Amino acid sequence: MSRIRSDFWVSAHLRRCALEGIDAVLRRRGSEEAGAIYLSIDRLDGTADLLGPAPQSLVPEGEVDRLFALVLANRTPLEIEERMQREIRFDPDLWWISIDDRQGRSLVEPVSAGPAP
């Protein structure tokens, strides 16, 4: 079984957020079939997190769903923006979903890769 295309996953995730009352917008459209997906979560209190694709070493054998890891935690929205601009220069095919939620909800559970930088 293959992994769902990035464009389908992003579309479904944006709909899920809307149904849960979470403000989420697509900041960058990437490669339709296999673009990496990043989620920035702004808590609207001056702090934000960034989730990105989990390292392959954390993905269980046979896993077909997308897994996310915490890239940056409790940073300012500006720091998240700067990091994403660097990621885009490195990988122009990535997707970026921006979420504004006072509770910090993203509707994905990040896998643990140790403490976030």
C-alpha cells in the first residue's frame, strides 16, 4: 500500500481543521505527489511550534500514514517564519500549512525524536 499523495493529505487536513474550528491556511503549495509537509502552529500568545516530516528512522516498518516530528518548539512566530524560508530554499517542493490556534492544536501527534531545538 502506498502513501497518500501530498495534495490529498493537505486538502483533507485543511478540511479537518475547519470542522474542528481551527484556523488553518495553505501558505505554500508543493509537489502534488510527494512534497514534504510542514505545519506551523501559532498559539497567538507570542509562541509557535513547527512540525515537519519525521525522520525515516522513526517511521515503523510498513507505515503508510505521514508522521510528523517537532522541529521547533516554543519559538516566536518570526523564528518559525525564518526557519520555513530556509526550508523553502532547500526544498522548493514542500507544502506549508499555517495554523492559528490558542490551544496549539494541529490534529497530528508528533513522534518523539528527542528534545526539540
